[in-house]
Amino acid sequence: DKGQSSHAPFRFGKNDIFDNRLIFGDNLLALKALEQEFAGKIRCVFIDPPYKTGSAFTHYDDGIEHSLWLSLMRDRLDILRNLLSKDGSLWITIDDNESHYLKVICDEVFGRENFVANVIWQKKFSPQANAVWLSDSHDHVLVYAREKSSWRPNLLTRTEEADARYSSPDNDPRGPWTSGDFTISLTGGQRGAQYARTGHSDNIFEIRTPSGRKLMPTRGRCWGASPRRYKELLADNRLWFGPDGNNVPRIKRFLSEVQQGIVCMTVWLRTEVGDNQDAKREVMTFNAQEVFSTPKPEKLLARILQLATNPGDIVLDSFAGSGT
């Protein structure tokens, strides 16, 4: 219910088949109607609600009082939660004006234990010259799971840039690899607690590099394996001592053995998912006369759908103001 369009409806051919639904009207009433048919069946809910910035937009009144805005959001979040499947998730784009208050409401509706992340989306490329205080360059994407214990995001597709970090300077027959730290901190976890209690760790021992250099782990750290496991890794050529065999060992991780995707991070740069200018250009391709003020770029929606859905899943956007 971000607004109503004055444009004439699209005309489709009599043989066109569409599985999607576009509902025109108040979204609270629409959600209540959908609840009867889709309760527990929606895999992903994406909403881009009014940001309550205090200004009246062309398409909807975005200047309502703070507590009323929260109340309106609470009513809709209650139904959205009921619509989600047990392995479903909610994604909300919002800015700094209400993001922290909205999170508290979401915590109450979904439970704090089902909060997944606060993603930072870089929505602008350059600073605003007329900004009085700080020029805002990001929005938030609040992520909640219906039941976090049973929800897992998909991996992102591996990129050529990510794969380019792998090489094989030693011509290992297993193919390209990258190296990682072969030491572990002694200040945390079970190993750290044991070391603090006894002053001893099995993973603190002398290593001799291929060049003959003798090494001990740095203070406060231990090697990433026991002496026995270290010998196994050494025999399997899974440790890298540098081109001259004189460096501190690093563990080799082969491209062929890594997961076929990348774990998503919580900072989304505009180069990855687009920004406000990208979104406006996309809207202008089909509506150059009346461009929505804050549309979301298609890449941003594509990122969310890639993480939260699989083919055949049902997706709901109950604030489809920008038409993205």
C-alpha cells in the first residue's frame, strides 16, 4: 500500500499465463486475505516500507507520527510472520530514521533469537555537498528468520575474482590453492581455557622449516595442529613455507576442495548490488515521466532472492511501491 497508480492497466493477450499476483489496495486487508491461503507457505518476504522520513511523497504519505508508524508496521509484521514457512525469512530495507526502532518491533514479533543480521547496503556513490551533518551513504536490510534454527541462506555464486585468489606456485597436482594462517589464538575457546588453567598446550612445539630454520609460535598463539597432525599435513604437502622454504608455515586450501559458493557478508557494496542511481535508471526504462523517489536496484533484489529462495518458492512483497 505504498500508493496507487493513475496509469491505465496493462493489457495482456488471452493466452498469457501468469503465476504471480499483483493486488491493488490496502496491504493490511490484502495480507489478511492472503493469510487464509498462504499461511506457513511463503519462503521469502521482502518489504520496502515507507521510511517515515517526515516528508510527503507523491505516492504515499511518509510523514505520519512515529508511534503510529510503528503500530502500522507491527500489525503487518504479525501477519507476515504467520505467512512465512518454518524455513522462511524476512528482509526489510530501511534507513537510519527508524531502523533501530523497527528492529525492536521485529525482535518482539519474531523473537530476538531469530534475528539474523543487519546488512549495510551502500546506496550512494558520492557525498551530498549540501548535507548539513554527515552525508548518509547507506541503508539497512534487516534480516529475520521464521525459525533461525532451521533456516540457512544459500551461498553466493563464486566469482572469477574470488577464484583468481587461488594459484599453484609449487605446481601442486591437486590444482590451484590459497594459503591461510596456521596459528590459533590461545586467548579464547576451549584450547585457550585449557592453556589458561594449565599453562600448557599440545600445539606449542618447535617446527623446522625446509631451509633448516627453527620456529616457535608467537606469544599468545599456538600452531593450528598437534605434532602428529602437523606431520600428516607435512607429508601430504599441505603446508607452504614460502618459495625459499624459510617462512612461517601456512595451511594450503585447494580450490577443488572449497564449497561451491561464497558465504555472504553483511556489507553490500554498490558495485555488487547497485545503488540509487542504478535503480532510477532502471525505472526510467518503463516510466520516465513519474520516477519513484526511492526505488531499489534489481541487483539488490536479486541478491536477496539468491540467498533466501530456490526455484519454485513463493515470494511476497507487500509494499510494492517502486515496482521492483
